[in-house]
Amino acid sequence: MNAPISPTTLYPANGAVDSDPQETAEWRDAFLALVATQGPERARFMLDELTRAAHSSRVGWKPELNTPYVNTIAAQAQPAFPGDLAVEERLASLMRWNALAMVVRANQAYGELGGHIASYASAADLFEVGFNHFFHAREGLAPGQHRGDLVFFQPHSAPGVYARAFLEGRLSEQDLLHFRQEITAPREGARGLCSYPHPWSMPDFWQFPTGSMGIGPISSIYHARFMHFLSDRGLLDCSGRKVWGVFGDGEMDEPESTSALTLAAREGLDNLVWVVNCNLQRLDGPVRGNGRIVDELERLFTGSGWNVIKLLWGSDWDGLFARDLSGTLVRTLGATVDGQMQTFAAKDGRFNRDNFFGQSPELAALAQGMTDEQIDRLKRGGHDLVKIHAAYAQAAAHRGQPTVILAHTKKGYGMGTAGQGKMTTHSQKKLDDKELIEFRNRFNLPLTDAQAVNLEFLKPAQDSAEMHYLQARRQALGGYLPRRESACAPLPVPPLASYAQFALAPQAKEMSTTMAFVRMLGSLLKDAQLGPRIVPIVADEARTFGMANLFKQVGIYSSVGQSYAPEDIGSILSYREAKDGQILEEGISEAGAIASWTAAATSYSVHGLAMLPFYIYYSMFGFQRVGDAIWAAADQRARGFLLGATSGRTTLGGEGLQHQDGSSHLAAATIPNCKAYDPAYAGELAVILDAGMREMLVEQRDVFYYVTLMNENYPQADLPEAAYHGVLRGCYLFNSYQRLQDGRESQVSSEKHVTLLGSGAILTEVIKAAEMLAADGITAHVVSVTSWSELARDGRACEDSGATPWLAQVLGGTQGPIVAATDYVCAVPESVRGYVPEGRRYRTLGTDGFGRSDTRAALRSFFQVDAAHIAAAARRGLA
């Protein structure tokens, strides 16, 4: 359906009545003559001039954002197809079959495993054109070698990617037989294939997790922007590389999917191409049954500044549109809602002849001479390799904007009565014998009836034309995809004392841990080797966290530099944007900031270049607000620091319920490769940062750190080197307090002992409580807990090994009942109850409930985590 529209097919929009058809015809003829004699560029200029004239005259008109329901690329504008069309179609059919067989066999054997057939059936051709002609793999890391395109695969289409890897020789038949059996497979000598793209489960195969829909689209945008960041800062030349994303039309309803569209256009991310698989169907039914999702998406992307390519109709439609001189076909398709379009997809050729082409004599005439089977085989654009290639080629060549291809497909394409276009097709996991044979026939597969019914996998001989072609195309594009790399040169970390001596020995100087972090970050940025690789990230809160001094030091990244004189230009903390700026200031978008952090935190794998991101934010707006994105980053084996500032429920005084965090450490503890710390002192923070940098950059372990920071100023304690080990293990004995006599601790040992555990903002209250108890003749041992979750993990590990948990070892040097107090819900300190020495009472104090607006003192008293309540709990423990 790529034929140009004849002038006679034009008709008034919105049902408007033409009061002077002759004048209209004259204007139209004049415009078409301009196009014919002076070309499209001059025609566009004239249209722009007329638009400006209409606006200046207050006519109240603007162009529609929707174009006719035809392909953007006309048939005569298509480039020649560069491949062997017949071979590629046979290969696509083989992959469709193997993907189907894999899912159906798994569910015949174990009815509970699930899996999806219909999504890949609709996207198979979109994938194959990319694999055969566009998706470039990494050749290597040497200068001049292509470092590979980034490809985000639609999650429900994972079986098709496995099916291709099987033909390529990367997966065996035994592997395919263990789809969604990751635990069972190794016991049977096979590799278990995870349900969706999960780098954690298959670290050499999948590169990007897309299973949580909406995360893939926003992540692809920020990965594309991060590639511009690397290039603009002179760290890595990313030109010539693309970010491709194949997503679903229903997935565009996720807020993350569309939240950064304007950023992509504003940044001119012409290295980004989205292919939205418009099969018109979500999980339960039509995406827009009473409307048209392609029109909606065209308006959305056009209005956001993207280049839009509509890929709606296959080559079989070209002749129909060439004969559609009245424009009836264009108008009819343009008036057919998606719910009805799905009905046409689910029915056969006779139904479509009677109910679609039978709507008018003009349409019926177009279908004359076509058999019912030919009508049934009319392809939508997303199933035509030639049309797909033309769209991809234009998208890859486009400059100055990101591009989206809206590809019209049929969900369950080729599944016939078993699932094509049906409401239940997303959940279709089994086919009966008749349906399997029909599928075999539909794609002319070389299978006997018995082989089809038995769901035998198909793999041509290695010396066949298909296999030679398959391998040659991938070799020409650098190798196999998807493929995840982890090779990356270690990045040296400067000595701890070189940037954190002030924190290790502060000599009771007052500061907040946030202030200490910013000071350490400023010093690290000056390091010749590590400094350029650091990526500070904020969601419009740099000044809140005291980072304004970094504006001048390293600048805020802007792809266009700074084209204005900032209001505070005379200030030493003035706002400074620069094309080589280092801070990523993401605006008020935690979802965008975490996507940006993920791009930097996985650079070691995606680009072979280690980067170190520090994303600092209100701790409440981390795991609670974008926890799903953090989980996806963990799946992707991210390495970097998340810094939950103004943490805890009482440290952020007046802000109130929705800003005060009491649960982020609980959420962080659920992520296996996240190490979460709640340091009270700058020295503890310094040791944690140092260990984290070495673990991620030097040892190159797949972990990331979540560290909470406070904006509360209080005297900082020196940290002896002997405590470093305990800080990292999760706790250490901070001090013991006894009654003072003549200004000195009593030499007489008290008969009453208590042990107080505290972390983060509440440790200072614990120390005050210890002093109060000591004044009453009770010896109080104070343990600084830097990580409840690390203590709990250590305890669980010791249960298996029989070793003594670290917490029990530390508490072995103390006596009496134990009170644990935190600025978080009681479930956080409760997580270590099982590792407290037997026979000792254990009481937890926390900040369960909603936050409030008030002073820190009032809040701590309200939640009963202040010194008075801690001391009272200790006395009750003694009683």
C-alpha cells in the first residue's frame, strides 16, 4: 500500500463542507504544480509560510498530526531489497515453527510453565530484517572496531530469539526442551532458558531486561543519550552505533514508555530507532478497540518531535491502491476502528470479501479477480520483509531526530483458527493436531504430519543454502546477537586517605553525611584516572544536597552547551551547562534519573568502558517510587552507587508523610546484588565508598551499593582503622559507657549492663541514651550498625556453614538485654533477631506508620526512637 495518492482521492477533513469546490481545485492544482516543478523542499517551505500567515491572522488553524492510513514510504521510493527474499522467508518460517514447538512442548509436558507464541508470531519478520541487515554486534574494543548496536527485544517474543539462536548453533535442542526450566535443566545436561530477557539468568546472552514492560523503552532512550554523553565528553566515540527497540503498542500505555519522548527529541537522538509492533492487541483484547492506536501513536510521537514512519500494508496492497482512483480504500481503512480490524484478522478470506470489500461497489471492484485465499494472504506491513527493510533503512539514515516505526501486524500471525487475531491469543500455549498441521501448511514447512504433531524441531543441514545465508549475514554484522559482554579494563581507585582523611579523623567537627559525601565526591572528580569516569546524577535536587559547587567544577551536561547567560553568572556557585559537562541533571524525573544511572552503571558491559555513577535523591523517591527500575538494573548487573539522601523518617523534619522514608532499607534488602548501608558517621561512609569502588571497578563484581545519607549536622566521630572491617561486615562496637566519677569513668564495674544497637540518624540518639543510662549506673555498650541487611545475609550464610554470625561475634563482647533502634520500620532491625546470642532479650524500636511534619525532636519522640524512649526500653529490658 505504497502507491502515491491521486489528487482525486483528497477529501475534506472532519466532514467539512466545501463551499467553493472550484476554488479548492485551483488551490490544489497550484500546489501540485509547485511540487511537480520545484520539488518537495519548495513545497514544504510554502506550506510553512502559509501556516505562519494563518497564525499571524488568528485563523485558529494548525496542521493535523495524522497522515492518511497508508505507508509513509511510497513504493517507488523503496530501495532495492539487498538480500535473498526467498531464503529469508524460509528462515523466518523455521524460526516461527521452532518457537511455537518450544512453547507448546513445554506446556504439554508441564502445563504450568506458560510462555507466549502470538507475540513473536506477529514480530518475527520485524526481528528477522533487523538480524539480517541492521543489528550490528560488537566486533571488539580496539580502535576502528564496531562496538555493537544496542537492541531491546520485546519480552514476550523471547521464544523467537531462542529459536534463532538454535539455528545459529548457539543453543542446542536440549536447551530448547528446557524452556522456562532454569533449575531442572542443569541436572539434565542442558541450559535452562529464562522466560524473558534476563541478563542475570543468562549473563552471556541477554543484554537488556525488558520483561517489566515500560522499563525497556525509557531505558533505551537514556542509553542512547548516554552514548551521546560519552562522545561529547571525549571518552568514547559512539558514532555509527544505533539503539534499536522493538516494543508493543499496548506497552505504550505504561507511563515509563512515553515519559521521555520529548527528551529524546530535544537531545536529537538520531541514534535511536523504535519499532512499535502494532498488532492492535494487549493481553486481554484490543489496545484501542473503539479507536485507532496507530493514529494515536502517530500524534503522540509527531507532537513529541520524533520522525514517524508508518509501515501498515504489504506489497500485495500496492496494486489495490494504484487502482483505487476514488480514494475509497484509503477512506475505508481510515474509518475502520481497531476492534473491527482485529475481527478481519481473525476471519478468513471469504469473510473479508463479504464484510470489508463488500462495504461498497468501489471496494468490491478492487477485490474482483482475487481468490478468497489471496484476500486471506494480504499482508500487513509488519509481515512484508521488503517493506520492513525500506522502513528500517530510512530510519537508520535519518538525522536530527529519533525515529519510530509504527508497524501494523497481526497478533498470532499464521496461527489460523488457533489464535490469529483472537481475544485469547496472548494466552494461547497449546495447539491441537489439526491446528499444528494447518500451521505447517501455512508456512510450507518440511514436516510430515507425524513430525508436525510430534512438534519436532527443524534445523536444516549445515551445508544448506539457508544455514550458509544465516551465518553469512550475522558474520557481516559482527557476530551473533543478543550477546552480552563483560570484558572491561579495571579502573584504579585512589587511596582512601587521599580524598577522605577529613572524614576518618574529623575531630568532632560538625557536618552531615551528605556534606561529607559531596566533599569526597569533589575530591574524587579531581583524580586523573577515576575522575573523568565518574557520573554524578541528580533529579533536580543538586542544590538541596549541597552539590552546587560542582556546577563550576565539572559542569552540567548539555548536548548544545549553554546558549544563555544564567541569572547567577556572577556567583561562585552559578549554574553552568556545557557540552562536556559531567553532571547529569535529569529534571524532576526519578524514572529518568534511574534510567540514566542504569545506562552509566552498565557501561562496562554495554560499551566495554567502566563508568562510576552516583545517583543522589530523596531516599523516599528511590525504591518506593522507581523500585521496579532498580530491580531491572539489578537484573542487568549494574555497578554504581545509589545514595538515598535525607533518609529516614525523622531526619527530614518538616516535609511530612510522602517525603519521609522508613522502608527503603527493607526494599533494598530484597535485591540480592544490592549492598545497603546506613552509616551514621562520615568515616563509616568513606570506608563504604572505598570498598564499593574497589569491588565494582577493580574486582569487577556485579554488585551495586545503596547508601543512605542525612542532612542533619552533628559532631563526627573518628573512625579507628580497626573498625573498618566491622563497618563493611555490618556493625562494630562503637563504645561502652559507664558512670562518670569526678569527670572520669568509674573504675568499679557496674552490675547492670545493656547493649544498644543503632544506625544512621538514630545512632546519635542511641549514644545519648547510653550516656543517660551510664549516669544511672548502668553500663551501656553501643554498637554502630552500618548494614542490617548485610548482617542478615551473613547470618543466613552461617546457618548453612555452621560458622558464628558476625553480629553474634560482636555482641559476644557485650552484656545484657539488647535494644535496637533505627529510623526505619521495625522489620529492618527485626531481620537480624535470629542471630542474637541465645538468652539475651532483643527489643526493636522503629518508625512504623506514616510520617508527620514537625521538628526532628518531636518526630523522634512521637515514633519513640529518641534517647529517652531508647533508655526507657533498655530499663524495661533489665527489669
